[in-house]
Amino acid sequence: MKVIVAATHCYPGCRVRIEERGQNPSALVEFSDGTIVLGELDTTDGVTLLTVPSYRTARGTRIEIKTWRLEPGSGAGCWRIKARVTTG
């Protein structure tokens, strides 16, 4: 599975495109600067969550692990980040 993020990091309102969706939650997450990480995309009870591990942007900014709730956007495979999910 592949998730394409329209920015160098995730944030509420950011556009996301999901391609090649499958049953396995593992997903290649590709950011606009070319950075690619292995994350997880899971839908349970109608809620779609994207977990992105810690990584560094192409410019070297460190981004910590975060989980995001997605909402459908307009068009096939189009989504938007709704909010950050806090755990614990």
C-alpha cells in the first residue's frame, strides 16, 4: 500500500492520497520532499488512522512518531488529515 502526503510532514488539513490499498496495514508513506517511511494505515469501525514513525525530512528536520485520523476528501483515493490522535 502507498500513502502520498502533499507536504513534508502531516498536519490537520493536509491532503493525502491513498494508492494500492490492501488488507495489510503496512504502507509506504511518501512526502512531498521525496522522503519515504514505512508506516501503518488501518481502518477499524469506520475510523481510518495513519501512523507515521519518527523520520527526518529531506532538510533534516526531525519529526516524531504520530498517529493521525483521516477523513475522506473529494475524489477516489483522496483524504485529508482530520486530527492528531493521542494515545495513553
